Amino acid sequence: MTDTTLAPIPTVPLTTAERTAHLFTFDGFIRFWADDRPNRMALDGPDARLTFGELETTTAAIIAGLAGIGIGKGDRIAWFGKNSTLYFALFFAAARAGVVMVPIGWRLAPAEAAWIAENAEVKAVFLGDGFDAAAPTLAPIPTLVRSFTAAQAWEWIGAVVPADVVGAGPNEAVLQLYTSGTTGNPKGAVLSNLNLFGLRKQAIGQEQPYSVMTDDEAILVAMPCAHIGGTGLGVMALGAGLPAVILAEFEPRAVFDAVEQKGVTRFFIVPAALQMLLNHPDCATVDFGRVKYIIYGASPIPLELLRQCVEMFRAEFIQAYGMTETTGTICMLPPEDHSAQGNQRMRSAGKPLPGVEVRIVGEDGQALGPDAIGEIQTRSSNNMLGYWKLPEATERTLSADGWISTGDAGYLDADGYLYMHDRIKDMIISGGENVYPAQIESAIYGHPDVLEVAVIGVPDAKWGEAVKAICVPRPGHAIDPQSIIDWTRERLAGFKVPKSVDVIAALPRNPSGKILRRSLREPYWQGFERQVN
């Protein structure tokens, strides 16, 4: 159902001008920074660079251009391509005017992209560099007015005379992100100005050192723009008045170059990508001296991987927990709770941000006390407006009094730290005991021969389900299944120890990097009506 990924976090202390309600919109921020720092770089991407002054005029031109083809507030436009300055210029422009941007994952097949565009009822489609071939597949969309290649879009923008902009209000929709669910069709989570900027107000007077950005910083956008972890970093940079250094896609060498040549000081990354950085032969020679903070999230991170990263990058680490439906981050684990030696709190997702409520509920819907495992629910101004054209799904996820059911299982400790165990649907019930794969995976990860691991439940005549570990070996290493079992038995209770171990070359993942556990389970559950025994 969800993406556990990053969104804008509270950043610089707010000025008197920023305290006005109007500024907590894209239109307000773009106007403010264009006036405050017109010559400062705003977007530094692979296709173009725009200062804040240029961003204001460019977005005003795009708004006029959209109006000229009959697109205005409440309408939707789509982007199908990789990260670029053009994407963010289009998104920021649309958001200023209340036109809703629908970024589509570039790894999707054209037919999948067309399904999303048609479902969203988009009136215009913008294709990134290298995606022109998708135009014929997208052309039959009934609501489509016009399709642009990247070259055509830049030419179109340049020919339009900017017009006065009437900004969208705080509660108006500006972004529609489709969840990368592992089964079924994705759902479009509709997000507003308030969703994207509202927590800034809540942070006034509660700023932490890691949430205060100085004017010499730059933010790297390396995750896909179709996910909140990509688009959200661009929004974070805009909110702070800092350059967004945009990579077309994540690639280790490109990250290293951005760090050394573009002055990047902080970035968000998923654990699988962190592992790729560590494994790259150039990693040990890169100067990470300007990097202040590395924010990680999107899936549980094995403790041993985090230890290796702390030692390698010498930056301060922040864990972010959230999802598409909460516009990203709702909890953060601050740098002071990290250490290279590891500690108990590094297994948590941190504490709720100012303005965010988090509770744990049992199967009866009642709130549970400290250390009791149940479903994680949250309420804040970050919570989405709802799922596009899916009122019943919205009602199941978002309660009338504003609580989102995350579908994640976890608990809060006595100090208010949130510990996420797993997706509820991924929980294994073996002999009546609830077993959470993430806990077992974290234990196995430290094994010297293991690069990656996923734990699933498989049918068992005696116990209902048995724990199976599926491991990927480190390069040049071989995995002895019995050694994995013995390793785990030394660290966890007996009922959590894998009964069997399989070794494969790579784990299957969806476009946002999450492991496709259903794909791993399917071969073992053939012939069963449900993947639970």
C-alpha cells in the first residue's frame, strides 16, 4: 500500500515573512526566494540550470502556456521520464497554480505509464529525454490535449509570455503520486500545499541542529521523482532556498561527482543504494568532507550496513520513516542516536516530528501501551487528501478523525521511539508466534558471507508457517546454509531461527527498491488458496 520514503523536513528557522499562511505554498516560496536571492542557483540538473529569479519567470511562463491550451486549477499533467530541471520547473509551475503534477516512474513499461496517465485523467503529458517512443502509447488517453517531448517543452516555454500568477491555496491539491504497491494497480495519493509545507509551521521554536540549513549548502536529488523521496528533496531545497543538485537517476559515480564538484551537503538515499555506494571501488577515495548529513529510509536498514556507512562517510546519519500517504517523513532518528558501534535506538525509526502524532493500535482498534506490538497509525498536516477516485480505499486508510493506518507493525517504547517490525501482511505466524522478517534479516545481515537477505514464511505441516531465509552472497563468497541457521540461533529466539536457507543471485525489487516478497513466496505457496497457512 505504501512507500516508506522521505519528504520535506523542517529546515531553516522561519523569518517574519515566512510566518504568513500564504508563504506555505509553492507560489509563496517561489515569490519569496526570487525576491530574496534572484541570482542564487535553484535547480542544477543534467539538462539546464535555473536561478531563483529564472525559476519565477520560467514557472510563470509555464502557467501561461498551460492556460493557453486549456489547463488550469484542478487539472492534471503527467511527467514520464527521469529526474531533470524541466520536471521540477513543470512541477513547481503547476503547483503554483493548483494544477496537479502526476510523475510516472520511468522504469514502468509504456503500457503501465499509460494506465496511470489515463487513470489520472491527465490533459498534458511531458516526456523526458529518451522517452519520446512512449508518445504513441500515451496518445489514446481520452482526456489528453497535448503531448510534449523535452525539446518541444523547452521551446514551448521559451515562446510563452509570462502572465500574472494566481496562487493555489494551502489545501489545494498539487501532486499525485502513485504508490508502488507490490500487488494490484497502484493508487494515486493526492497531496496538497499544506501536506508538503505544513510541518514547517509546527517546527517553529523546536528546530534541531540537523534541521537548520546554512546558505552554503546544496541538496542532492538522486532518488526517482515519481517517489516522494525524489520529488520531496526538490521541495526541501525550494523550502530552504538552496540549490537542488539533480541527477537523472541514482548512479554511484554520479553521486560522488555531485559531492565533490557541486558542493552537496546532504542527501536522501535508500539502504540498497547505500550498499551500492559502499561496494563501488571509488568510494574509499571520495572526499565526503562537505557532506553534513545522509538521510536514509524507505526500508529497514540492517545494523551492520549502518555501521559500515557511519565509518566510511564520516557524515551524520538521520533515519526517516514515512510513506507516500503521509507525504513522507513523520518520524526521524537524529544523529545523536547513531554510533559506529551500534546501539538499541539505531534499530528504531526515531521519534515523531513536531506536529505529528503516532500511536499503536491493536486488532480491536484501541491504542496500546509502551512496547506492545500493533499497527502504526499517524495523524498530522502531512496526511494526504485521499486516494484519487477511490473513496472506499481512502476510507479504509484515512479515518474520519484524520488517522492514517500505515499497514506497518511496530511499537513505541517508554521514551516515545518508534520501532517498526514489518509490514503487517509480511508477518509470519509460526506455531502461534508472531515473527517479523525485518528482525531476522537484521540479525542475519552481519554474517560475513551475506550481502542481502529477505525472510519469508513458507508452508509447514506442523507449525503452519516456517521461517525461510533467502540470501545473496557477497562477491567472492559462498554461503553455507547451516552457518546462517547457526548464526541466527546465537542471536534470536529459537522460533525465529530459519528452518531453511536458499541462496540466489539477486533479490527481486519494485521500482522504488522494495523487495518483492510476494515474488519470493509464490513458488512455495503454489496450490494454496492464500499465502498464509
